[in-house]
Amino acid sequence: MRIVLVGPPGAGKGTQAAYLAHNLSIPHISTGDLFRANMSQGTDLGKQARAYIDAGQLVPDEVTIGMAKDRMSQPDAVNGFLLDGFPRNVGQAEALDVMLKDEGVKLDAVLDLEVPEDEVVKRIAGRRVCRRDSAHVFHVTYSPPKAEGVCDVCGGELYQRHDDSEETVRTRLEVYHTQTEPIIDYYRAQGLVVTISALGEVADVTARAMEALKPSAEG
């Protein structure tokens, strides 16, 4: 299957992408991984991306599209893939359509993870990270530490990252609504969108997604 995963920040896309890709035996292709791999390997596209990032600028669509095209041409993606973070806007979605058409294939589904905005803010703004080891992450509501502000694992101080502040989260949501959400209507016009609730336990959301994707897989 060839799937695009969409949803607002805090919807759990990365977590669901990993489970779904495993269950469907297709590679999980995320924009973040593409950038890290190309920059660490020093590819031409990676060098271009790093130059923009180092200058504090957004990486142009053509660079991101080039990375995605190269990754989707790898042997493990011949029979399908799950795209996470790409396409990020309608221009990238149109470029993806052209890429797939050139290869004589098409998308099977666009899985839209739906989460109320207040829940997104609650999920992200409630995160607390250990200053000693950032791998130790807690949540004031869903997984609180035994002692407020203290890491259960190493006793380090817990703090809220700037990227997790409510103000930053709402800014990220506005960017999502303006730039990325329009691709849902773009793909809905093609009859590809499958929307599910991303509320609840991780396993329940995965099961819901697998069930919703069945018609696309069978079709």
C-alpha cells in the first residue's frame, strides 16, 4: 500500500506510522528522517538543506521533494510506503502525484488522524523533560512523575521545552491549518481520505486505523 499520514502536531503520527508500517510491511518514510539521513551522508540535497537551515531559512519544496523522490525509489519502497510529514502542502501533494504517475502507480489512501485542538494543546503543553537525560519524558496528566518536577529515573529536574509551550503549540497549529490541512481537501476530492479519531490508547488507534484502511488495501 501507498499511504500518506496526516494530522495536527500532537496527533501521534510518528507513533502510529511506526506501528502501521510494521503491520503493513512497508517502510515508514518521515521528513525528519529524510533530512537527517541526507545531511549526515553529505548528499547534494543534504548540503542544500543544511545551507538553508544554517541560515535560519525554510528548506524549499524542491529540496524536500527531491529527497522524497530518491527515498521512494529505493528497493524496499517498490511495493509501498507510508509517508509521514510529506507532502506538507498542496504544492508538494501535486508534485507527489506527478512522481507516482511517472512510475505508473498511485496512492491507496490518505489517513487523517483527527484530534480536537484543545487535546493537542493538552498533550504537548503537558510534556516535561528531564534536564539530565532528555530521553526521560513525563506528562503532567497522562504520566506524571512521583514527585512534581523531579525525574523518577535519575532525580534530574523536569522542565517544559520552549517548543512545548502553549503559545508555541498554538502557533504550530496555525501553521498546520494554513499550510498542511488544505491537502486533506485536495485528496478528499480524489476520494482518498480516511478519517479516524486519534483519541484513546495507542493500540486502539492503530486497530482503528488498520480497520479503516482495509477497503483501500482490498481495493
